[in-house]
Amino acid sequence: MARIPNPVFVIVPTGINPFPVIERTGIVMAVAVKTSPDARSAQSQPSAAILSLVGVVYLLACLAIIFKLLPSLWWTAWESLGWGRSAFVGGSLLVLVCLAVAGLLAVLASKLIGPHVPTGVRAGVFVGFVGLLTVTLLARWASLWIEHWAYDLQWIDPTAGMIASAITAGVFLLIGVFLFTRPAMQRWLVRFEEGGWFHATAYKGNQGQKVRRGTIAGILTIVGTGIYTMLAHGVLTRGSHDWVINVPFTGMVALHSYGDAGPFLAQLPATDTTKIQIRWAGEGTGFSVGQTVTFDDYKKAVEQVVEANPELQPAFKKVLEDENPKEPSAYLIAVNKVLGARLEEMLSQRFFPDAITRRLESQFSQTAWEGLSELVQPFAEAAEVQGKPTPPVFKLPAGLLVLDRYVMRHLYEETAESAHVKIVLKGDSNFKEGEIVPRVEFDKEIARLDAERKKGRDRTNPEKVALVPPSGTTQFVSVTLLPSLQFTVPLLLLAVSLWLAWRVVNLPAFADFLIATEAELNKVSWTTQKRLVQDTIVVLVTVVLMAVLLFGMDWTWKVVLSWKPIGVLHIPQESAQQNKSVEQKRW
């Protein structure tokens, strides 16, 4: 390798080309520039927009872990250990665990993104998260209209409505991503982050501290009073416990009462009556309250409980023989009648104190057989409070039949008075009392009897009543946006107010104003306490004397000017009477 001679440094005046020959001959010089590791790592990183979107996904995963996965696993393990009665202790420990996991996830995020975060990523994650929330709410708003067209107006098929809702949500999401990745948006995010809203650095932190602290205290006082007022008036306890949005076209109805829709339920396809919502888990079934299971699993669990408890077999066998259930709705009623017989026996035997017995009797008399599973829990809790053992029949699971929302609409249509009626008095018709007949056939029978009366025959029309429609609770598959509103909303408001108060007093323009304000206050010469008391007394005495003087002058001139010989000021008698109090008036 040839040795490079010692370099010669030449001082050239500004504006003069030191290499004219090289420029003319076209010789190209290669200049070696050393690239730092930081520059290489910065070049290898993806764009700020991609990092921001990845950060939004990571944030969503963290929220799902902290607010959904951890509580579910925690309470499942807590219940399996038999600590269900210590809910307060379990909840307190769960909060500590969630805080620890949140800290670990934050450390993991800092390790994954590296030490050199491109400017605008922090603001991008925040704006992207808010934008995703906005897109979600817009998609749900659009799906409400689509569901209205499919369910209420019946303009479109439910399957088409589901596809339209999914396409609408996808379009909103693509529009949001397109706007987010625009260069203008990225430049705005950089400016937004450079404003200091996502950093904890202080601006001239050693100046104007007293005024800054006072400003922070004022902001926190205003927010604190608002939070206290909201809690004192119970604003957050009036509505739903959580802020959730329903997934469109997932509505299911848990039937509490069949009404007069029993015959129509029996005619439904087997695929429409395969879901059971557990309202009483029983013992050893593996079910949990609120869980939705298939009818086959429910029936198998009931048969296993009956087989394992011989004392239940006679009553259960008798009910099955009497009811002969051949479809899920009838089978649920059969199980509920086994439970109901024991509940009725407990009430007749005064198993509970009088006050509790009267309350349970009222609930029992107002509940249909279909919804009797809702009463097992109150009876079991009352027995536990009294220290009495629960009957063996309580080992049976009980539940409600769950129907699709559109199947429920079909039942409403069938039980409408325009579709079917119930015969209460048959008269001279061919119907049977208590029979449910189509409205068209009823009208035809009325027309037939009217025609016979015109021929001179004595005929009595049948009497009808409208059918009682089924009733139940509509439930959707939901996504929780904010759990436990009465706790999370005050905490979020407090955290946001703390951060805003800190950042506001460190904004350069506002911080300079506060610093200048404190500088002006420091120039003020404050008086002593003795002099302050003296000056206050002088001011108060002067104000009192001036008030007395003005009152005396006003009264004197009123008397003088209203004197009859002068007559400048005339006060009518009616006005004088109106100015008197009620006690001074003659009437």
C-alpha cells in the first residue's frame, strides 16, 4: 500500500476555489466521513408514523392485559382458592398487581423502542389512540343506523347489515390511517411534541417558583372541587357501571317470561334454541353465573347432578314424566319446577324469618316458571345468612333460554293481536277456550256467525284477548372502553389535571409571564402589620362617616324640598303608600 504523504494545509480566502485545476479536469475527490453509531441507528429506524401506529397497538395490548386479562385470571384463581368472600382484600391486591405490571410494560416499551425516539412518536401515539377511539365511536354510530334499517324497518337482511357495518368500520379506519400518515400530519405532530406536552422537563425551573406553585394549586383546586361535586351528587353512579360499546348485530335476549309464545317457541328450528344463560351455577357443574352454554352441555350437567344425588331422582323423574319436555324451553321449565317446588316448600315451612319470607314470597308470586332461576340466588343467600344448609336441589344448575334478537322479533310479530289471538269464550264458534288461533281464522269465524244470524239463527260470537308477548333482557357482545366509571373517571381527571397544571406553568410564554409577575411582586414594599391595622381602621371609619353624611344629606334635602311652601319635590300619596310596609298601611 502506498504511503500517504503528510498533508499540507492551505488557508484560502472565502469565496476562492482552491482547486481550480481539479474542477476543470473533472477529477473527483472522495471525502471519507465517519458515521457515528447514533446516526446509523437513527437511519435504521422506521418512520415516525409507523412507530406511532405500532405504539398504538402496543398501548391497546397493554390496556387489554391490565384491565381485562389480569382481572379475569386473578378472580378465577381467587375464587378457586375459596377466598371469594374477601373481595375487598382481593381487589386491593389486584390494584397493586396491575400497577406493577403496568410499570413492567412501560419499561419493556422503552427497551423495545430504544434510547433515541424520533421526534413526534410520543405525540403520534397519543393522537393515534384518540383517533382510533374516534373511529370506533363513528363506526358504532353508523352501525346503529344500519341496525335500525335491518331490525326496525326491515329494509335489509341482518347478514347484509353485518357486512355493511364491517365495511363501514374498515373505511373509517383506512381514512384515519391515511390522514395520520400524511406528511402535514407528521409535521404537526412534531410541532405538537416540541411544545413540551409529552416531556417532564421544566422551563427555567428555578425562577418564579412561588407564582408557579400558586397557579398549580389554583388549577388543582378547581378540578378537585369539580370532582368532589360530581362524586357528592352521584353523577357517575346513575348510569352504567362501565363505559362499553355494543358490537353490532350480536344482540341476544335472555327470556324471563315466555308469555303466550310457548307454541311458537316449540315451532322454532333447533338451531335457534341452542343457547342457555346460566343464572344459578349449581354444584360441581363447572358453570359460572352469566355464562352462556349450549343446551346439550346444560342438559348433560343436569343429568350428572341428578345421577350423583339419588335424593333428587324421584322429583326430577316425576316432573319429566308430567311435562315430557321435548325442546329446550320446556326442559328449562321442568328443571325450574323441581327447584320451584322446593322454594315453595321453604316458604310454607317458614324456613326464614317473617320479613325475609314476605319479601321472598312477593318475588316468588311475581315470577314466571321460565324466570325462576333468578330466585335461587336470593334464597341461597338468605339461607347462608341464617346459617342453615341449602337444600340438595340447589345443586341443580338453572338458566334462561337465550334467543337471537331477530328470532325474538319473530315472536313479537307472532304474538301481536294482528297475527294471533287467544279465545276466552268460545260462544257458538268451533274454537276451544284458551286456544290460540290466527286472527284471520277468528275474523272468518265471526263472519260465518254473522251470516247465520242474518238467516235468523241465534248465534253468539266468541270473545278474544290479545296474547301476552315474551319478555327478556337484551344483551350485546360489548367492548369495555373504561371500566368502573365511578373510580376511573375521578382518577383520570386528577391525573390529567396534575399533568396539565405542570405543563402549563412550564410553557415558555406562560412561564415567562409568571416569572415576570413574581419579579414585579418582589418589587412591592409590603407594609407592617401594625400599619396595616391602622390603615384598615382609618378606611372603615371613613366609609362609615361618609355613609352617615350621605344619608343625612339625602334625608335633609328630601324634607326641605318636599316642604309645601317650597314644593320643589312632590311625592304622590300612592307612592308613599307603596313604600310603606304591610304593617304600616291602613288596610
